[in-house]
Amino acid sequence: MSVNWEKKEGNIGTLTFEISQEEIKTGLDRAFQKVRKTINVPGFRKGKVSRQIFNQRFGEEALYQDALDIMLPEVYSKAVEEAGIEPVDTPQVNVESMEKDENWKLSAEVTVKPEVKLGEYKGLEVAKQDAELKDAEVEAELKTLQERQADLVVKDEDQAAESGDTVVIDFEGLKDGVAFEGGQAENFSLELGSGQFIPGFEEQLVGIKTGEEKELNVTFPEEYHAEDLAGKPVVFKVKVHEIKTKEVPELDDELAKDIDSEVETVAELKEKVTKRLKDAKEEAAVQGKKDEVIAKAVENAEVDIPHAMIHHEADHLMNHFAQDLEAQGLTPDLYYQFTGQTEEAMHEQMEKDAEKRVKMNLVLEAIAKAEKIEPSEKEVDDEVTTLAEKYNMEKSAVLKALGNLSELKEDIKIRKATDLLVDQAVEK
């Protein structure tokens, strides 16, 4: 295959390549088999026209576009491999010539993975992490566990709602005196102070009593997903049916057993909580050191990141966010309605995190390359074994799912590059 790669400004270049006569012939044959199924020609049953008759009636050129569509993914991949480039976005392919009995010539505007100019990454100074567990932290965690066992108790009608209470309400939202879609609900349970509703809604219910009705004046955020409500003042008519407060039980041996079935006493619960928090604190210290040294290595590096890479990573983060919401019983649309956020604004926000993640991975990949880091066969096998145990699968099934193991090997290289940074960091 004749291939030429010409790098232009930034991370964009032109890849030119040809499709040989042999490949064209195969592609035309495949295109004909696809097209003939839909063609009606007098004297032939549908789908049974011969190639010779087809060419006489329509011309072989009628197959060119279908043949190109069929062949392009494979020939483009071969051209990319031969050119030794790493595309990071869908290319813009242009046909230069498709002449009969000649090789077809194509060009593609390709955005490629950027080159990284590494700065200092060895012996970086990092702050000494505090891994000491304080008694107050243990007590705070025990209090949290205790409060989770609280019951919601209905308040007397003469008792006002406080922050932290749950109110059961009917509400109706009105804009310019007219009810708007999605602004109504009956017997809705809302914990005051949870931030579940738009700013100002929950705060105005503090002090209200059972049976009372109240009009709440609030303004939707400028970024609210419904354009007709974004930035607009509205009135919510609210009626309170019930107010519930948390009744926290005493932390005794019986409650300790309710909190954790593996303990018998408060002392055992405290011992177990202390160990868990201490382990978490130590892990956090290790992670804190890792995060700081990586951040410094990334800051010292120079790289011009194509927006396509940031956009794709933001898409990945958005999908992960949607999965997390669904696990909590929410849909993205419902989340946007409750928070006043929009999908576009959320994606823009995600792009900030995405850019950091992309740059971090690029820098770690560059460090692994500079240090000639490669995973050993044992490291790859250990990783496959770990995945098999995690997902309760046979190793053969994991290997089949992973394919050529290239992504797995890249993950191991990045992890080893990170370990190198941490091992050589200097704590001050």
C-alpha cells in the first residue's frame, strides 16, 4: 500500500493512501452481492441478476461508492498502521480519484495523539501526608452510624419544621399565575437542608407547621434546562401534611449489634470502626502522595491536547455519571429538573475534569515510554487472574473478552510509571 503522512500545524495532518486493483476487485464483488438483493431487472427474479447484465445496464461505476464504504474501514486502518500514527478522532476522508483500472487514491484529515514534552518528573518534592487517626474522627463516625439508625417520628401539629426534618407536602408551581409543567406533586417527602430543590425553596419551609399553607417565592437558575423557566421568578403554593423529625437512639450494645451484626458490644464496634478508619486514613495518605506527585509531573510537562480527546473523555464521564444516577433510582432528566442543571452545562463542566484526566494519562504514557517500561508476562497474567476473580469468570473468558491485551498492557505501564514517580518522590 502506498501511504504518506504529512503533519501540519498542531495535531492535525493529511494521510494519503491508495486502494490497489486487487482490493478494488474484491470490494466491487462484495458491493455487487449486497446491491443485487435489492435490484429488479426484467427477465430476472429479484436478487438473481448476473454481474454481466448489471454492468451492462447500470455500469460498474454504480458499485464504486458501496465498494468504498465496505473497504474503507479496513484500508484506512492499514494505512494508519503503516504510517505509524495514532488517530484520536473520526477522520475526514476525501476521494482524490476513483478511475477505472487504476488504484483509487484517497486522503484523510486526521487528528492524532499529541506529543508530550516531559519536564522534571523524578525526585519531585511532595508534602508529608498525615495518616494519624484522631479520637474525634472515631467519635464522629460512631455518631454518624448512630444517626443512621434514627427513626422518623411525626411531630406534633404545633411544632415547627427545622432543618433536617422531613416534610410531606403538596406543591404547585406558578409562573405569572399559570401552572407550569413538572411543577406539581402530592404527598412529596422532602428533607429540609438536603439541597434537593432549587435554592430558596427548602429554606422558606423552615418554621412552617403541619396543616399550614405557604407561597414560596423563588427564582430558577439561569442555567435551568427549561428555557421558559431559566432565570425566571415563580411562586410555589405549598401545603404541609406532615412533619417528621429524626429520633436518634442511644448508642448501647443493642444498637451496636443493629449497626454491625458481627459485633456484640459498643467497645467491639468502636474497635472495628477504628481499624477501618485507620486503614482508610493510611490509604488516603498513599493516594494523596500519588496525586500530588502526578500533578507536579503533569504541571511540568507540555502538551497541546486536541479538543476531540477532551470531548470524548467528557462523554465517557457523562455516561458514568448517568449510570451512577440510575443506580440511585434517578434519571438524568429528573436530576437536571431537580438541580436546575442542563445537559450542555454538565458536559461543559465535565470537560474541565476530562482535560485534566487526558493530560495526566498522556504524561504517564510518555514517562512509561521514556523509562522503557513494559509489563512482564507474569504481571499481565496476574492482572488477568485478578479480573477473573473479580468478575467470577474463567481466565480463558477474560482473555477472549480483552482481545489482544493492548489496553490491559497500557494500564499496567501507566500504573508502573506512577509507582516510579511515587518511589522517587521526596517527602518534605
